[in-house]
Amino acid sequence: LAKAGCADRRLFAACAARAPSLLASMPPQSISKLVYAYAAGDVRSEGLLRAVAAHVPGRLASFGPQALVNLAWGLCVANVYPRALLQSLVSRINAVPITEQTSVAYLMQVVQLDNALRLEAPSLGVRVDA
């Protein structure tokens, strides 16, 4: 809905109320897409994002490259900056090998993440090796 420009505030509010209790059963890609949707829809839900930030560190090893960058970008755009989590996310993103098969879309999102970190949270000192 957010990508379609239809950020229904009531729907996002209902999701924010229910999602924290579902995080343990959600696949990593779904968690990252949830955060991405709130950021892309310019919908603020600090409670939900804090719940995600508290839940995710124990599961980072199960997040693929796209899920890592979606999650990190979404947190930055939503102005939620859990330093330790962002450092872990960026460290894992930096460890992803860039090959000829790496999609241009992924690389563009990595650059967007680095821009968000530089512009919105320079005091964190977290940088992507873009």
C-alpha cells in the first residue's frame, strides 16, 4: 500500500498494534518489508520500530542481503537509530560480496542507505562501504 501511495493511517495503526506480538513468527524478509513499508509510506510508529529493533538482533544471521538493507534503510528514514543494531546491520551489509550478479536495485538501495546515514545520523559514525 505504501508503494502505491495509499498510506491508510488506520490500517498502519492496526498493524503497528498487532505486529510486535507476531515478530517471533515472522520471516526476516517480512520484518524488513514491514519496516520498509512504514518508512516508504512516511508513517511513524516508533513503538513498532523499537519493538523490531529489540527483536531483530538475535535473528540477524537469518536475514539475507536485501532484508538487511531494507531494514537499515527503513529505520533511518523513520528516524529510529538504534546504534548497536545499525552497526551490526551495516557490518553485515559491508560483508556482502558484490559480484556481476548483484542487482543494480540492491546497489542503489545500499547507496540510499549510506546517504541516509550520512545525512540523518552523522553522529553515529556508521558508514556503508558503497
